[in-house]
Amino acid sequence: MTSPSLEFEDLEVDFPTKDGIVRAVRGVSCSLESGQVLGIVGESGSGKSVTALAAMGLLPRNAIVRGSVRFKGRELLGLKEKEYSDVRGTGIGMIFQDPMTSLNPVYSIGWQIAEAVRAHQSVSKEEALLEAVRLLKTVGIPNPEDRVTDYPHEFSGGMRQRVVIAIAMANNPDVILADEPTTALDVTVQAQVLASLKLALTETHAALLLITHDLGVIAGLADRVLVMYAGRSVEMGSVDDIFYRPAMPYTHGLLGSLPRLDSDGSERLRPIPGSPPANAGEHQGCPFAPRCPRRAAICEEQEPELTLVPGPEGAEPHRAACHFAEEVSQAEPGKLFAISSGDPEAGPVR
Ligand SMILES: Nc1ncnc2c1ncn2[C@@H]1O[C@H](COP(=O)(O)OP(=O)(O)O)[C@@H](O)[C@H]1O
Ligand SMILES: [Mg+2]
């Protein structure tokens, strides 16, 4: 059996601060198979970016990192900076929320893509520029022959992000790691950028780790989804598990706060009440309990482990970290927060 493209095992990241240790990631395990799309979703502060940055060796020096992150079987944690830059150049491509973190303002778009092409193929400058035009066309930039000499500031935000995708394609990576790639964009532009990303995957056969706070972004693209809350994975399963059989109340909450294209607008969106804990490492019990409509006494005492949820026969494993996972998976997705539970054990909805 070949190794997964990217594999996290019990990843933990702590940040020592003047107010004590911040436990940003508390034991995340997941694997991204070759050619697959894994979505990581969770509210702001849940540890998504820190997980990605740990894989890329881009965390601040004071971060304390434990566990393992392997790229095609090779351990990444503890690599020297020189070794990391090799992996980043050819193995793992990155797309961030702000495309200007990846683009150089003083070089033309074409030059920057051509450089990436020439880093991997022995072709002339002219040939590399032709390839840049082709890549710009592939990601959906109109009139690429004319635009190739433009500078980043002459492109809109959505177009810049597509240029970053073109550069990632030129590098022909095994894994693309995209952290909130469409968050700064309008909804219509978001859809175009996601379409470009899809094309990039078809052309490069890369696996994609797609990080977003918006489940809607994941729906059309991901094969599997990891839901993060307070630094932990609280649910992991196929897209169908997450959208149709969510077994963690938090996932129900994320679904309920999602606008639905098939609704007539009569249903109100329900944001999850309350906010995530400031530092989950200091809490006893389930960190979601204070916001949870299914909360019971045990939730205040014991943080639930990620365990298997029974599902359709032959389905891939679906796991959730909730003491009532099986029951919750049978509730109508997105509606859990509307019901005030009749269970005397359940706590009040705050
Ligand atoms: N350099 C740092 N020092 C201290 N705390 C940090 C640092 N970077 C991130 N954190 C904390 O780690 C947690 C997870 O952050 P992050 O991974 O950026 O969340 P998100 O899911 O929004 O991407 C947050 O509580 C954040 O405040
Ligand atoms: Mg983030």
C-alpha cells in the first residue's frame, strides 16, 4: 500500500504566552489520500490555520509542536528550513486567503508563472511564457495573451487568486493546501475561483486540503470533511455524513447557519449561540457544552473521544466526538438548535 499524500497523527500545537499556554491544536489525526479533497471546517480560532502551518513548517519559532505530519510517508516535523523549502517548492503548494502573500508586486503576472514553470521544466523563457498564457487561460483569465504582461495590482482579487492557482499548477505539486482561499471574495467570484481550483486538481491530480469556516465552500468540492472545534477534530466523515447525518451538535449548528439555495427564504438562518472557549486546554468536559442544545451532566465532566458512528453498511468510517453521537446523527440536520429538548437531563438552551 502506498502512503497517503499527507497524514497528521496526534498533532498538538501549544503557544507559550504571557497569560499561559494556549493549546491551539489538541490532537488532530487525519489523512489525505492521493487525488482526494479533504475539507477542514470550523469557526474562527478552532485551530485550522495552525494545523496547516504546522504541516508547512511555517509556525512561529516559539510554537511547541508534538505528534507527526508525514508527506508521502516522510516526516515533516523537525525538518531543517532548507529541507522544508524543497517540500514547499515541489511537493506541497499553498494558497492563502490574501493572494498578495504569494505574489510579488514588482514582477509581471506572466514572469511569476513562467518562473515556476522554469523551476520544474527545462524550457526556454519564451516557452515558459507560452505555458504561462496557457495556464492563465485554464484558470479562466480572459484575454490571457494581453494580461500576461500585467502586474498584480492590475488584477482584481478574484483574478489574483486564480493567478496563485496557476502558479500552484505550474509547480505540479502532490498536495495543494488552501487556507480560506475564497473568504475575502464576493460570492460569485468565490464560485469562479472554486471552479478554477477544481480544474487545477483535474490537471495536476493533486490532493487538496481545503480549509474554510464556510461549510458551503466544501459542499461542491470535498470528498471527506473534518470539523474542528477548540483545537480538536470533533467530527470526520464523508460529505454525505456531514451534511445528512451530522453526529456532533456543533456540525448541526454550522449547517443551521448556512444559507440554503433550495429554501424560499422563509426559514431564518440560526447562528450558533455563544462563542468558542478562549483557551480550550483549560476546560473540563466537552468544550462545546456551554453552547449545546443536547447538553447533559456528563458533558460538563468528560470531554468525549472521537468514536465511530453507526452508518449505512459498507460506508467509510464516520466519527464524532459527542456523548450522544448516535442519537444526534438521527436528528434532522440543522434543526437541532431549534428544538428545546424535552429530556430532563438536558441543559437549558442558552
Ligand atoms: N502565534 C500565536 N500565539 C499564540 N496563540 C496563537 C498563535 N497563533 C494562533 N494562536 C491561537 O491558536 C488558536 C487557533 O488559531 P487558528 O489556527 O489561526 O484558527 P483558525 O481556525 O481560525 O484558522 C486561536 O485561539 C489563536 O488565537
Ligand atoms: Mg485561519
